[in-house]
Amino acid sequence: MKVKPSARNENIKRLNEIYKVLKKNDFGYLIEENTFFKKFPFLRNYQAEKEGYFPDESVPLRIRKVLEELGPAYIKLGQMLSTRPDLVGKDISEELQKLRDNTPVTPFDEIKEVIENELESPIEDIYSEIDESPIGSASIGQVYKARLKSTNEEVAIKVQKPNSYEVIKSDVQIMKFLATRTDRFLYKTRTYNLPAMVSEFERSIFKELNYIEEVMNMQNLAKNFKGVSYIKIPKAYTDYCSSKVITMELINGVEVSDLLEGEYPEIDKKKIADYGVKSYFKQIMIDGFFHADPHPGNLIVTEDNKLCYIDEGMMGILNETFKSNLAELILLLLSGNTDNIMNQLIYMGIITPAQNTPELKEDVNDLLNLYYGADLKNMDGLMEDLLNAMVKNNVILPREFVMIGRGIALIEDTGKKLNPKFNAATELKKLSNKIILNKYKPDRVAKTSLNYFLQLEHLAKDLPDTINKTISKLEEGELEVNLKHMGIGELTNQLSVSLIISAIIVGSSLAILADKGPTLFDIPIIGLFGFVFSAVLGAYLVIQYMIERE
């Protein structure tokens, strides 16, 4: 009989592969703490620790090696976490920034099949030419140079590798299982909120897997830069796009990463630095729709000296309120008033009043003194340092705020390398002032006032009914109070094992009283074994309890 593979069996097989990789890198306890190993520690793998397999390898380095070995989904997870030092810490974040997509190139025959299935036509009916060697390859997709048959234009084709969605879907399911179990049983990891971390990754990775979203992002970004002569966004040929294939304009030029390393006398580096800061701050402060990863490899200087943004798979979105509050925060940072900055961070929901500790306030104050004490006229690095100060004080930051801080840091760093006299503060201050002035225009104030008035009216109408319902529930005893029990899972486990020990002792006693079967020292072996096993397990529980109490 032939056994058909099932999703469950594949997941179990994959989980076993993950365990082997974790164990090899001395992280096996992440799974061992969630299984029967927890109660029988002598079965765990201590070989790596005893034999000193990793004398020169730090924990962040081993984490990176694990993610690289586990493949595409885990590499993407690591790349996302590299932008979240507030979640994983600065050391791990910096190490994960070294992650590179190292998956092998998929043969063109398989890529061709994806293109034809997605576009529902033979490939030669769509492209008159196509270079079978990819000009770019990553864990999820590969990019090819081609020429459209209908218009004879040069294009780039981004194609998702076969089965990428299915593989990543399976790995995400396993990640969610491990995150939930680890968060439940390993108390040390709860500060990281692993389930929330995996949920954020799940949302971002499946958005990235849907190429239609990237096409829409390209179109929206192009619309926002319409009329801006120095910015270029690739055109998408929507007739030849699908959820797994994008046919877009081929951008010929020099990557900014290459521009930083080499000599290109035909390119004015100062202008490119200026284009970068103006265009990026426009995305954040004016449009509220910004490129999530503006590193030099995603920026190209075109042959006519325009700056082109590529890889719009992930974008950040800000609402009007957040943009306005961010503008106020930037102006406060430029003014250097610590108290006002802390109040603004609380107002924006970036920190809570409880997180506004003397230690955090002192760190922010030291930061401002460092910048303004040195009589600096710009804020290069200030936003990134502010994020690091909050991370140091265990503040979990909103995703969009971290993306903004990282994006500004990348643009500032690139600008400084292109132009040592680069100053981002001037443009940022100008845009912030413009937003604040727009906020208090008569028509905007009138619109905002009307919204507040309507909310107050609804509140006034609903308040009596809400109070009556609450009083009724109190009178009838129907008011429910939810309590959060900390450590109840561990207590439950200990009670379960205690009951098992009690059952073994009772069973062993009955076996001895029955006086049947082989004996040792005139005592039935089954009963004797039960007593010895119970004694060992009971002693282990007592010792474990005493250690935990310390």
C-alpha cells in the first residue's frame, strides 16, 4: 500500500529538520523545553556544550547560522528582525543585517513554466528575447532581462520560484507553533513576545509573496512622484503581471552601493545625496507612503542622472495624525527640550507613562547634550540614537516608527558617504514646519473641530445607556472580571507529574500485595521498580523546585 504524504506528516518531518539544526548550533533546548525532554533532562543533548563546539562563536552568530541553514522563510524572518533592535537587541540585530539570500539558482526551465502558467501564454509569444541567466537571485524570486515582443522595449521579469508559497506557508505554521509553545513554557523568552513577532512576519512575508501588491506599490509611488523630475520609479507592464510574475521597465544605471565604492566622474554625488534626502523625507512627511528598505542596493542612478527606487515589495504607511505628530517630534528633537520630547513620545503612543522612567529620560537628555553640546547644526544619527536609547530601556516600539528611524538612518549614512558636508536637518526641518502650518490652516481646523464635535455628540448620546447597562449588570451579578494568572502553566505541569507519581506508588503497592510474578529480595520486581522510579522522579521534582525558589 502506498502512503500518501500529508501536510501534517510534512510538518512533522520539517520540525525534525529544524530540531537537528537547532541542536547542532546548541539551541536544542528551545524544542526540548516544549516536549517530554522537559521532565527528563538526562535525555537532552549536552554534547555541544561539553565538547566546546562553539568557543569562538557568539549567540548572535549562531542564530544567523541557524536561519541561513533553515532556508528562505527563516532568512526573511532574520532580515525582518534585523530592523527590530527593540525586539531582539542591538547585537543580534547587527548580526542579522549580515544575512544574505544564499539559496541556489532555480533552473530556467522551471522558471519558464511558472511564467507560462501565470501569464497563460507560451513565453515566446510574450518576449522576443530573454536572457536565461538571472541578473538577480534571492530566496523567493529571480530577475531576468528580456525584451517585450509587443513594443520591443527592454524589460526586467521578476519571477517567484516554484513552490515558494507552499514552503513558506508550511514554515510559518511551524514558526507559529514553536513561538506559542516557547512563549508558554520558556519564561525567559516572554519579553520578546514571540507570537506577536511571528504574526508580524506572517503578515509581511505573505504581502511580499503577492507580487500584485508590489505592482500597486510601484504605481502609487510613481503617482506620488509625478512631476518630480529627479526621481524615477520603474513602470510596470500590468498586462504581463500576476501574483507570481512582474514585468517591469528595465532600469539601466549604477547602483548607489557601487557608487559609494567606485569612481564615476559623470555622476554628481552631491546631487544624488540631495535627491535621496528630499525624496525620502517627502515620502515620510508629505505622502505617508514610504519605501521600507532604502538601502544603497535598492537605489539606482539612471543614465540621465535620476535617482530610481527599486524593490517596492514592502512599504510603510502613515496616517495624517501620525505624520503631524512625527513633524512635531522632529521639531522638538531639533530644539533639544527633553521634557517636551518625552511628553510627545507618550502622546504618540510610542512609550507609556510607566516607561517614562528617570533612566530613559536621563539617556535622552545625555543624547541631546551630546549633539547640542558639540554645537552640531544637523541631526545626523539623532533619530537612530533616540531609538537605541529606548531599546536600551526595554521599550517595544511601534513597527512603523522603527521603519522610519531605520530609513532615515540609511538615507543619512548614504548621504554622508556621498557628500561629507551632507546635512539632512535642513530639509527635515523645512518639511516639518510645512506640516505644522498646514495643520493649523482654517479649513483643516474647521474639519478637525467638526469631527471632534460629532464624536462628543455620539459619546453624550451613548453615555446614559452605557451607565444603565453597567449598573444593571452589577445589580444582577453579571459583571465579569478577567484575571491573568502568571506561572499557572508550570504549576499545572508539576501537579500532573505529582499525580502520576502518586498513581505509580499506589499501583506498585498493589503489585507488592498481590505477591505474584518474579521477585527480588522476596519483593515483586514490578512493585519494586515502581517504587524506585517514583522515588527518583519525586527527588528530581523536589530538587527542581528548590533550585527555582533560589
